[in-house]
Amino acid sequence: ATEFYKDQDSNLKVKGYGDPLLISETLVEIVNNIILKFNTKLKNINDLVLDDSYFKAPVLIPGVTSSYEPYDAPNGALCVNFNTVNFRRDQNGSYVSAETQTPLLPFALSKITESAMDRGRIILSPKKNEITLYAGHLLLYFLKKESIKSNGIIRIGRVQKELDKLIFRYLSRFSLKQVVSKLLEHSNNFIANQLLIAAGAKVYGPPGTLNKGIRAAIAYAKNNLKIDNINVVEGSGISRRNRISAKSLYKILKVFEPYHSLMHRKGRAFYKTGTLKGINTRVGYIVNAKGKLYCFVVLLNTPGKST
């Protein structure tokens, strides 16, 4: 969910709860809903205040490095477009957005210039609240596009629920099943850890932390799947310190069987791969001619071998 409040000083406050699919199209949908609800009553705001306190910042994921690769995108409670900015150069050599639905904002331009790339994606940083502030700049762009003016600044702050008025609560149009489908389709590390941290906050209370998410995952594995020999340090598999046996993965696959169609399909196989330097894995299901599913697990860390 993402909540929108207005305070007594006419500041618009936005509180994020870790929605992993808060993207440009979603922001347009949110702005349109706010316009429909308030018609002409919301034409001016003062500050745009961003509340990312549902996750404890910064979220540090073991295995993530400072690269321009999407799999190194950081996590947070209020993020847009997976904390990446997709860009290219136009025929005049100027930087422009590579996505028609997303403007190239001045806020991101200096970082794009620093990359010295002609096209690609930059990864926003959790330092200096960059990921949260970018979300605010993009939201304000779409608000202004609908003639909602801001007389103030974009800043980090906190919602005071006893004083601020909730004006709109956006619930993602994507079900958890759809979110997991996108996670598997794109091997999206960002989504995986967003879900893990949000699960930890749900079970143990906010603020969400990686440690709470890990505790929730290990408790579920032990209590529901009878898996004890598992070591989890983050949710995506990017860290080499994650440890699990083929037998334990088989148990997980048996429980995941009703959702096997969310995996990548090739022929009669539904599967998910995992790759680190020197490590290749593939797990999933094979369907026989009668439609019966058989689980398989292949884990290789032998030099020169792959799945």
C-alpha cells in the first residue's frame, strides 16, 4: 500500500509500505484517482513530504555492490521504478528517457552524466535519501502535469496519523501471485527483498528490516516445511552466504507446486535458474505426457559445468 495524507499546513505527505511495483504508470493512476476524488479542491500544496520509515534505512543487502546493474538496486519503503532510471541519447546526443511513460528528471541527470554511458540504466543510491527523493520528484512531475501546484519543497518527513488527514490509500492492482510472477520472470532481486522485508514487518512489526524478514522466512521453513538446515542472509540469492540443500529445495518445490505455472516455461519444463560465479542451479518441474508434475533440483558448483 501507499498512503497519502494532507496536514494542517497543506503539505501533501506520502507514506510508503514497500510496494515493489510502484512504477510510473502506477503514479499516473494514483494522481488520476486523487484528481477524481477531490476535483478542484486540491489545486495547491505546500511541501511534498516523503515518509519511508516503514523500512529501517539504510537497507543493506549482502552481496549487492555499487554497480549499474539492476540486480544491485537498493531496497526501501518508498521506491519507484525499481530504483532505476532507463535512458539513452537522442539523435542530437542529448540524454532522454528510454521509457515513454517516464520523464527524464533533472534530479537524475547528473548521475546519468557521471555514468558516461550512451544508454542503459543507472541505479539510484540509498545514500542521502536519493531513492526516496527520486520517488517524490517523479510523483510531483505527474501532479504538476495535472495542474496541481507545489509552493514548497520535496523533503523527508513523517506522517502523524493523529494529526494528518488520510486522503487516499492506494492498494496495488497486482496480486501477490502477479508480483511473484514478475519476480520469477525477470529474476528481480529488488522485488524478492522487498517482499522479504515487508513480510518481516508484517510478522514482527515495523520498521521492516532484513533481519526480521530472515527470521520470518526461517521460522516458516522450520514450522511449515520442516526445514532446519537452511541459512538465509537475504531474499534474492545474490549472496554466497545463503545455504540450502537439494533436499530442502525439493520440499519447497512440493509446496510451490500449485503455482508452478508462474515459472519460466520451456517445452514441458517449468523452472528457475540461479547463477553466481562458479555456481549454476536450476530447479523446477517437468510435466509428463499425462500432465503429472515431477520436481527436479540441479545444483552445480563444479568448475566448467553448467545447467
